[in-house]
Amino acid sequence: MTEECWIPAGKAADLHEKGKLVFRKGGKQILVLQTGDRLFAVNNRCPHQGYPLSEGHMSDDCRLTCNWHNWKFDLDSGETVVGGDQLRSYAVKIEGEAILVDLADPDRTAAQSRALDNLYACFHRYEYDRMGRELARFKAAGGNYARAVGEMINRCYLQFEYGMSHAFAAAADWLALTEKYEAEGRDDAALVTALEAVSHFAWDSQRYDGFPYADRVEPFEAEKFLAAVEAENEAEAVALMNGALAEGLSYAELRPVLARAALAHYNDFGHSAIYVVKAGQLLDRIGADYLAPVLRTMVRSLVYARREDLIPEFRAYGPALEGWSQSGEALSVGELWAKPANRILEAIASSAMAEKELYQLLFAALVRNLLHFDTDLAARTRNKITDNVDWLDFTHGLTFSNAVRHLCEETPELWPQGLLQMACFAGRNAGYLDRDLDVTAWKVPEAAAFLAQAHDFLLDHGLPEPIVSCHILKTLLALEEEMAAFPGAGWTGEALAAFNRFLAIPVRRRHSLRTARQSLEFTAKE
Ligand code: FES
């Protein structure tokens, strides 16, 4: 409890006469209202957009209406009946001729908990601006943003029907920036990045009810867990993970097993491996208190992951893995770039080069893919559904590679899987390249200044869908990490140019005419 702080707020006679008065103290504006023998004191600034509630009107049942946008506040219960944010109220009394208002700050723990409740209340209707305000209130009450993200995960994770989404992966990266901006004293930038993290969870969960997880607990055994994931048996895989939680295993202890599950196939367009890495980084920031929801959503996404090595385009993956010999020739980027997946798979599986050298070659090929993406193909309106392609098909090659490096450095026996899956990525986009593109205009003269601009762009990107901004973020941070891991690498210039081009040419997120034409053509053959 905080100590009371009663302040004189005016004369009782004035209040009796007018029914309301406003007084100002320390930047606050307090509206005191009297109706019959009832007294109320509330923030005079409407919690919607700050217009004065003193210009509003009060009904007989003590509902105060803001006349600007009709928000209504029940002063008895403290609830907002129409609108969103709660109206701050204060204790008020009359002693003799004086009106006294208690300006003491509310108890910080209670204020944090209320802000978190209100933050989650915004999820249902994706109230972005209000989420910003509730996060600011949480912070002002002494909360930290990482905990707010953890608490939101706790509340919404059951709403993820297929488990982990990019919201989890992006939260790790956004919170890394939050931490950096807080250390630099940049409050606005810290709130932007925390809000990006939280609002992405709201976006991804908003239309869904709960999809509960199995409660059953089975003693954790790595091989049993891998078999359950392989058999797409969510209940069994979750029961085993519940066992791991009961035994107190940490994420770091479980990560090698999760990595094996993620790389057991060319999984889910690389999402599985990315999520295994990013979930660990996320937990490093939000803390192990949130291990259970993160692990359960991870397990579900592993179970539901599509296994793309089973489709014809990547059938060469299995034989390449089986025939992994590392006995052949050294390779160059030119020999890998713009080749179909089966050719690259064969070359990688039989090359005598060391894993890290192969990694860099493949990364260079993926960077070149991004640089040479033929963006005209994304704007077509007459193409087969199977040829729908856009920037994110290319950026994933880089973010997946970054995840592969993390996982394989920790568990080196996974290098063959990781490298061959990078080869799948390099090959899958070979048909969507403008090989003769003049890339001179995209060259970046000064890397540090360019990267700083890219970070600034992320603070005010103006993109409504979190999926787009999060891919810009994840690609940027993956590139920065890879450049730090391989200083002066030959692909650095192309990587910066590729990212420059990606930033400059917007991701097209709606294809109305293409969708209509494809729908007509597709269904006509049914
Ligand atoms: S400012 Fe009060 S309802 Fe909008």
C-alpha cells in the first residue's frame, strides 16, 4: 500500500453549486463530481484521447459520458462501459469547507496487475493504441516489458491452434531491441519494440478460442519424444514434455532434442528450426517462469509441421542425407547459385569441404537469391497457385540459415541435415530469379549507417501486418549476426545490397486479381 496523500482540491460550496470542478496539481487534472450526496474524483483527461471529461455529462446512475466519442464510465464500479481504457479514479472527501482528494499513487503491484489484465483485454479486438497505453501504464507502475510479454504468452498461448507462430520468434528479437533501447534511455523506442512484440501475439491469437494441451505426464525420454513427433502424436509428445517440465529440465537441456525434431525433415519452410532457436532466446529474456507455455506451443508446431522433403521437388533430400560422404570436390558459389534443388543437394552431400565452409557457400547462394529475386513475378496476375512467390520466400533462406548455424554449433551431428536443408532453400527459388539484374544501384556504401537506418525504419515502419515487419526485423538481425560471426565474408556486400533492395520494394500482401483468376481457373477443373 502507498501512503495516503490528501490534497485540498477546492471549496465544498463551489462544488455544491456547480456539481463539478476541476483542479490541477503536478501535471494532473482532477475532475471532482457531486451527484446528490455522492462524490467522485477522476482524471479529467478521457483515457481515450485526452479530451476533458468536465465537458461530458453524467447520468442519474452515475455514468459519465465523454462527449467526443461517447465512451462511458460507470463511476460506481470503475468499469468502462463503452470504450476501452479504465478511467483513473481517486478517493475524495469533504472536511468542513474543503474538498480533499487523495493523490497517492496506487499500489504498484496492483497497478501492474491491472495493466496486464487490461493489456490482455485489448487482444480480443486488437486495440493497438490501447495496448501501447496499457504497456506504458505497466512500465510506469514499475513493470518490465519482458515480463509483460511473458504474461501475455501465458494468457494467450492456448489460442494457437497449430502451436508456435512468428509472434514467438519475433518477440525474442523485439525484446533484444527493447533491452538495448532501455539501456540507451530511449523510452519511446523501447515501448515501440515491446508493443511490436505484444501486439503480434494479439494479432495471431485474436480470432481463436482455446485449444487445450494434454495434462498427462509421462517421464521424459528423448527417443520416445522424437518418435511421438514423427508420428504426429501431439498428446504423447506433450505428455512427455510435461514430464520434462516436472523433472525440472531447462530449455537449454531440451534444445538439442528439439533441434533433432526440427531438423528431422525439411520442415515447415524452415520455421521449426527458427522457432527452436528463437524460443530459447525468448526464454532468456522473459525467464524460465514461462517455459511451459513456450514448450507446449513449440511441441505442437513440431507435430503439425509439414515435411517438405516428402514432396517431389525435394525428394533428393533423403538420398543426399543417406549418401552424405564429403569425399568429392571443393565447390564455389557459382556452382550452387540458381541451380535446382537436386543438383545442389548432390553437390553438397559429396563435397569434401568442411561444414562451416559449406555453410558459408550456401549462405552466399541464399544471399544472392535474395538480391536477384525477380519481383515482377510477385506482381503477376496470371500464374499457377504453385508459382505464387514473394519476398518472404527468400528472406526465410537467411533466417533459417542463421538458425541452422546456432543449432549445429551446439549439436554438430546435425550439420548434414542443416546444410542439406539450406540446399533445399537455395534450390527452391532458382526459378524466380532475375539473373541479369543490374544490382549496382542497390550497393550499400557505408554498412554501419545503412544498418542504423534500417533499425530506425523498424521503429516507425507503418506496416499494418506484424508478419511483414517481423520478417524485416528477423532478416536484419540474422544478417547482423552472420556478419558478426564471419567478419569480412565475401558475401557481405551482396547481403547488404539484398537487404537494401528488400527494404525498398514493398512486400505485396494482397493479390486481388490473381486470387480471383486462380480461384476461377482452379475450381473450374473440380
Ligand atoms: S476522447 Fe473521450 S471518448 Fe474519445
